[in-house]
Amino acid sequence: MSLLPFLATFFDFAALVLQIFTLLGNTYNRPFLKELYFARLEISRQFIDFGLWNYCTGRDGEVTQCSQPEPAFDWTTAGGSDLAPIRDAIGLDSYDRVFLANFILYWIALGLTLAAMVVTCMSGFRRGSDFLASFLTFVAALVMIVVFVILMVVGLRGVNNAKGAGIDATGHLGPSMWMTLGAMVALLLSSFWYCVTCCFAPNRRIWSNKEAPAA
């Protein structure tokens, strides 16, 4: 059997791993997970990290606590009165539906990525399943592109608003942003190799439920 379907599945699996860690990132104050956030804002020595489910706060680069995870977390609801200057500075008060849409889209992309892997593995890497997997991973990649654009626009807008608010704020995009980008690229590569496998791989079985016609 050609190695091409395994290469395609490898990229699909890589995208799935990145998506899972991005979903888990910043959910609890635990090693590694607490370092996976989409954006960080700092004022003086205090900072706040924004994730898909919640936020974490800390001082001097060390996370001290994380909020309880909640679906479609709205960044403008983070923290209490001590974080009010940061919330006001990011200027994202009307973005609640954007956060909801982004949350839903991320789960859709995860489901499509997982479905592509299940289809190819359960069917034994046949031509029809490779075509379906190519389609699923391509759609998942498109969804991830939308997610990445949403996160990039929201993250940069919040950071730039804070920097321009005159409160000596700094900020930057976090690892989860680049993991989302990595998942998107991996899905595009997976879709491409599934398509190549379907069209050009040797010794692929075209008829799954009947024998090929006699010569």
C-alpha cells in the first residue's frame, strides 16, 4: 500500500492534536495548560490571559489563578473590579456574538477533523474514503481559517486598543493563536495529500462492493 494515505492521516492527526490542546489550553492553572492562551494584556506588573473558555491572571510573568471554564467565554467579562481598567481598555464590549461564533466554529472544525480520520482508518484507506476525507479536511481547514481570522482580529484589536488607551498597557498574541494557525496548515496539507492519494496512488481499489470487470 502507498505511504501517501498515511502521510495525509499524519497531518490530520497533527491538526487534531493541536485543536485539542488549544481547546484545553488556559482552562486550569496547571503546568503547560496555563501557558496556552490567545492573547495577553499587561498593565504594570499585572497581566491577564484570554482563552477560549476562560481567563487567567498573574503577576511578573507567573500565573496565579484561572477562572472557571465557561462556553463561549466573553473576554470583556473577565475579572473583578481590579481588572476593570484592562476590560475597559480592550474595547470589545459588542463582541459577545463573535466569541460565541468562534467557539461553535472551533468545535465544528474539531468534529470534521476527527471524522476524516475515522473515515479513512475504518475503511482501510480506500479511494472513496480518501476523497471524503479530503473534502472533510478541506472544509475543516476553511473553518479554521475563519476561526484564525476572528481570533487575530479580536486579539489585535484588543491589544491595540489597550496600547492606545493611555494606561501604559502592553500585550501580545499567545501560543494558542499559532497552534490554531498550525492546525489550519496541517488540515490543508492533509486535504492535499488525501486528494493526491485518491487520484494518483497506485493499486487503489475503485470498486468497494463489487469486483472489477474482467479484461
